[in-house]
Amino acid sequence: MIKFENLSKYYPTKQGRRYVFKDVNIELPTDVSIAILGPNGVGKSTLVRMLGGADYPNKGEISSDKKISWPLGLQGGLQGSMSGRENCRFVARIHGYKNTQEIEQKVYEFAEISAYFDEPVKSYSSGMRSRVAFGLTMAFDFDFDVLLIDELGAVGDANFRHKSQALLESKFETTKLIMVSHSMGELRKYCQAGIVVKNQNIEFFPSLEDAIQEYKDTYVTAK
Amino acid sequence: MTRTSLQIMRDTVHALLMRELKTRFGSSKLGYFWALAEPAAQASILAILFTLLGRNSLSGVPVALFLISGVMPFKTFNKTVTQLSSGISANKALFAYRQVSPIDPILTRLTIELATFFIVYMIILSVMAWLGLDVWPQDILELITASLLLIALGFGIALCMSSALIYWQDANKLLGMVMTPMFFISGIFFCATMIPAKYWYLFTWNPIFHAIELSRDAFFASYTTPVGSWGYLALTSLSFVTVGLMLYRVNRIRFATL
């Protein structure tokens, strides 16, 4: 269970505070995978970042007794000036691992980017980045109850998609997803429930199809 | 494996330390060498100038030793302020992990500056001892205290700077403009007894001047500072650390979305 209490989040703009979320009170289950639906700029990524502890609400709090991953996506997580290997080492260390070699090796094998693994991340293509980012969570043996994914699959090639899909499916019993994607096909594949971000609030639907319907009714004008 | 908050912080600072050491000293092959060469070269150049002017002792202290006792604390203060205040922006990609909070890179860099200061100071003094100078400080505890208070001042100012940088990116330029003249008015190549007493007021507002005066007082038996005040130095350091921590606390959400 992930609990939102009186959560408000705003960004200061030249026109004053722009609220992304206002007084959100909701409990999300952690025994199903959840798709996050909403148009660009409505706060999906902000929501994922707050769930992952990369951003903080201005008011209220998010609490959970489950282990939630960091947000896996294109923006965050990997430091550009460090190599893929150094990033792995860093993540292993902040998670309390004393010996990081095993994790480095696992990511190296999963990412299949060979010599680039020791080059700075800023020289990577976005596909290579997502390979390392995804490989990292994999290397922790999916030690998470909830995996946060923000448009990660969008840049992978067929080979990588196949590999990550197989991996996600094999862990489905223990690890659930909270996922942002603009591909309905991808969401249908992984998620059973959905939330729609709307009117600075979050609405939960136990059935993904209901959520997609709500999303279409609210936001999609060309039917 | 459940860790307490403090253990998580320790692991994070350790991870950042490994990363920072590599970028700071490991990026060029001579990285560690420069940490040593920079203050040594600065002191040497000043020492050569003074020797050419025909001085071989200042206030009864050999020129080289006198200068290094001013250059080392000042260099460290300067580095502490600049390195620590850029710590947050240099590591912001890593705040994506919930374990890493914005104060961690600042504490990491503080650790590096502290360690560098003590190691470099000891190496330089050892070399001087080998060259035949009497380098053993008269009161080593007082010398360490003065240095720590000055580094604390740098830490406090850097915390304030980190917060200021959120609102005003050019604050760094202002800092650079202030730090350059500081080199000339902090008593690096002179001390209070060389200045007429009626002009002391031009220098005594400056806590760095106090720190260097007190360092020399502690270092050399032959020098007693007429102006250096522990109270003033401690008060400014503590004030800056307090205000810096308060600003950090107030702005902690903003650091994440920098």
C-alpha cells in the first residue's frame, strides 16, 4: 500500500505557483501493476519522481512500507560524467553493498554494450542509457516490491525490449510496476490497474480498461 | 538488511567520496601532485620575492615557514568555499536516488578538503624539516583549532552560497570577485605587528585575518598576535554555519528540482 496524505506539489513559475497536485488523498495498492495515464505536462513524471524519492512534495507526504525503486527513466539516475561501471558501483554502494564487483558484472552482461561500459554515460545513446538503467535494477535481483518506470521502453531496440519483457514477466509474482508510457499496447501488456492524473488530483481505477476509457473521455478530443 | 538513517548517510558519503576523489584527483595523472604543488608553489614564489627584497625572516620566523603558515589556511578556506558551493549542482543527477540528499555531496567535499589540508600541510612541513627548518608548531592543538574554525567558516559560507545559487546563478561570480582581494587583506604575507596599530581596524573585521593571526601565534613561539581573537573567529564561523544550515533546511525541496 502506498499512501498519499494531503499531498500538494507546485512549481514556481513567472505567473506564480502552478499546482501539479493539490490536496491529494489516496491509497494505491501494491499487489497490482498500475499504469499512469495523462497527457504531456500534467505531472506523470513528477508523480513517479515523488514516489521514487527523487522529488519532494511541497506539502503532505507519501508513505509506504514497501520497497520502491528509484525512477527508471531517461532523465535521472545515471550521472553523465561517470562511466556505466562507475554508476553501477555508486548505486551498489549507496544501497550498502561493500563488494560491488558482482553487480557490475551483472549489469555489464545484461546491458551488452561491451567497451562502452567504461566510457562516460554522457557519450551513450538513449538506448544504451536505458540498457544500463534497466540492467541496474535487474542486478539487485529485483529487490523491490514496486518498480517505477518512466517511458523506459520507448527507446530500446527489439532485442532489448524482448529481453526486458521476459525479465519483467519472470518477476511478476514479486515485483509490481508503476509505469508511465504513451503506448497503450505496452501498458495493457504489463498493467492491470490504472490511475488518471486530472484536475490536480489522482483517480484510481482497479481495471485498466476503465482508466483508459476515462483518459480518453477527459483528454483525447479526436476520437 | 535494514539500515538506520545514519548508516545510509555514511554509505552515501562513502560512495560520493569514491566518485569525487576520482574526478577531483584521478582525472589527470598529476591530480594528487597538484594538490601539493599549488600551495607549495604559491608560498615559494612569495618566498623568493621576499628573499629578493632582502628579507630572510619575518617577525623572527623564516620567510618560507611564515608564508606557508598563511598560504595553507587561506588556500584551504578558498577551496572549501568554492568546492562545497558547487557540490550540489555537480551531483544533482544522483539525487534521483532517495538515499542521496543534497547535504551529502557538501559533507563529502568537506571531508576531502579537511583530509587534503592535513596531509598537504604535513608533507610540506616534513619537506621543510628535511631542509633544516624547525617546523614543529609551538602549540599544535591551537593550530588545529584555528584551522578547523576557518574551515568551518568556509563550510558555513558554502552552505549559504548553495542556497543563494538557487535564486541567483551569478552569485558565483560575485564570490570570485570577493575572494581575489581577500588574498591581499587576510595577512598571508604580513602580520598585525607589521601594520601600525591605528590601521588594524582595516583588517580586524575579517575573520580569515584572525584565523591566520591565531595560527601563527600558535605556530611560532616568537610571535604573539596583538589582535587575533578566538571569540570573534568562533562567533563568525558558528553564525555562518547556523545561517547556512537554516537556509539549507528552508530550501531543501528546491535543491532536488534545481
